[in-house]
Amino acid sequence: MTTPSPTSPTPAQEAFSRSVPVRLWEDGFALDPYRYYAALRAQGPIGWAELAPGVPAYVVTDRRAALDLLHDTETFSHDPRPWEATVADDAPVLGMMRWRPNALFSDGAAHLRYRTTLIDVFDLVEPHDLRARVHRAVNLLVGRVGPKGEADLVGEFARPLMALVFNDLFGMPDSDGDRLDEGLGTMMEGGPRAAEGEAQYAGYVLDLIAAKAERPGDDLPSRLLEHPAGLTVEEVTWQVFLTLGAGYEPTANLLSNALSRILGNPAFYSTLTSGARPVMDAVVEVLHHETPLANYGIYYARRPVAFHDVWIRDAVPVVVSYGALGHFAEQEHGAARHPGDASHLSWGAGPHACPVKQHTLLIVTEAIERLTQWLPDLEPTLPRDRLSWRPGPFHRSLTALPVRFRPRSPDQPGEPT
């Protein structure tokens, strides 16, 4: 809870922010994030961390504290500009955290205006239409890898599938997929090339908006440009920057993380391919244990405040760790969950909760079902504990997921329907 009106921290609260931070930017975090979450939880509901060298943050690992924060718009803001004034221009996390005029970095009336436009245009994407786009992408990708009898389900399936689906939704050609993938992936990792990735991705979005402003089509950017809210071209640019990135990268990671959990458990895989167990079960497992946006619920105190016995300074990020929340919920409840269990909070809560949850779930579940219909004998070539993970404080993202299977040509009979 937020403690009313103290004017300064207690000695214990002052000592907290002088303690050694848990460094989420280390290579070890990608290898074993749960050890880092345990170190944060040992500090209490809120831990002290670094998102990059010299970039401190408070990290919320307790569900009650997270819900208090996510619903408290009077105390906490999504606007990072006061923080930006304190951070070096070359901070590798700036690409993911700097202010832009879009729904993620706005509060109040501005946030409602931006969010409403996004909900309106995504509501026009009918489930049957989105399903058809996913099927087209899966068929194309399986046609490429099927004859080889082996594939990397990250680099040759999950990520290119998102490029195909989202370029289709946003009115860009299939051939632009590699450009989209490289820019977004590099920015998300928050490493030494993060600024380069941000510039590449921003260039992609600017080219997209320029094309749609000149020649509108039946796509999401064109609908945003024509929305009765009257967004400027700049505002539409930044809504697309947000939604294309937020749709592509986390959904690709949710897909590949779910596939790794399914294939790493033969009993689980057999019940899915037989239809005895829904794919959604695996997706829920991922949202609890390996949620794709592990540490990207970023807020800022509007003024210094005592919150769950921690003195929160203004202009310092306060990060809701969905990765930690899901991990500790899994420890507490184990397998005694139902598919609607959202104790992981991966979709967020409050005014900034994910507005396109159902679209994301449809893409992931349809992709898995279609892939396993095409290739029902997928077998991982590495045990799950030997898979490698991409670095970065914000995400939980596999580097590769190598598999083998009986080779299949696209023209063989028995194509899924």
C-alpha cells in the first residue's frame, strides 16, 4: 500500500536504495532468471535492481504490491520523461523506455484517446480473418522447412510467422519481414546495438506510415489514419511503433516458449496432438513460468512516496516483474490452476491492461495447432535445459529451438484443413 504523506525516508528505507542492485542486464539473468527473482524477493515485495549499467530501478515481485501499483493512477505514471532527463543518452535501454506520444507512455485523457483508437481498429480484425492469416503463414513456412526434416522453430517458424502475420495486418509485403525482425529484436535486447536496432525499426515504421498516407489500404495503419479521433500522422506513427512492436516480439516469444514446453514434455505433447488436451494449457503454463515480457510493466512515482515499506523516489523506474510474479505464483499453487487463472498478471491490470489479449492468444494457439497438424512427429534435438536464451532485462526469449521430424513435401496429400 501507499503510505500517506511522509516527507522523507526512514533510515532503513534510505539504506535500501544504497544496497547492491540485482543486475538484470547480466548474461546470467538470461541463463537463470529465477535466481535473480529470488534475490529480489529476498528484499521484500519490492527489490532494488539495475536494468543496465548505471540504470537503477525498483522491481515489484509481490502480487498484492503489483495490483496496488497497476490500479493507482494518482501515485504512479507511465510518463518516463522525468527519468529520461537523468539517464545517459547512450543508455542501451532507452529504445524500449523513452517517451513517445502513444498509449503506452500516456496517462489520463491522452491515454484513453490513444487506447480507444487501438481497440477500435483491432476490433475490426475478425477472428476468422486472423485465423486465415495465421494458416497462410504456417503453410508457407512449413512448405519451406518440411522437406528438410529439421528446423529451428524460433528462427524458421515463430519469428518469421509473426513477420508474415503482422506485415499482412499492417499492409506491408512479406519480403520486408527480415528488416522488421532484425530491428525489433536488436532493440528489445537492450545491448550495445540497441540504438542501432531502434533506428532500424523506427525507419521501418516511418516508411510504412508514409506509404499508407499516400495510398491507404485495408490495414491497421490506414484505419488509424482515418479514425474519427483525428490522430495526426505523427501520433499514428507512434501508435504503430507501439502496436507493431508489442504485437510482434512478445507474441513470437510466447509462441516459441510454448512450443519448447510442449516438445520438452512428451506426455504433454501426445495429449495435445491427440486433442485430449488444449493448446491453451501450454500457453497458460508459459504465461506463469516464462512470460515473454518478463519485466516491462514500467511506471514512475509522480512524487517521492512510501510504498509497501519502500521509499520510492521520483524519476526512477518502478518495474512490475511479470516474470517473478508468475514464477512465485507457480511455486505457491503448482499445477492446481485452471486455464483462466491470471495470477501471473502477464496481461497487466488496470487502465493499461493489454487491449488485444484475445488476438494474441488466437495467433499463438492457431499457429501451434496448425504446425502440429502438418508435422505431428516434431522432436527436439536438445534437452530443454540446454536451450539458450537471448540477453536483455525485459524479455524471456529463446535464441533457438532446434527440432527434427519426418520430411514432408508441401504437395503431399493430407494437408491440414
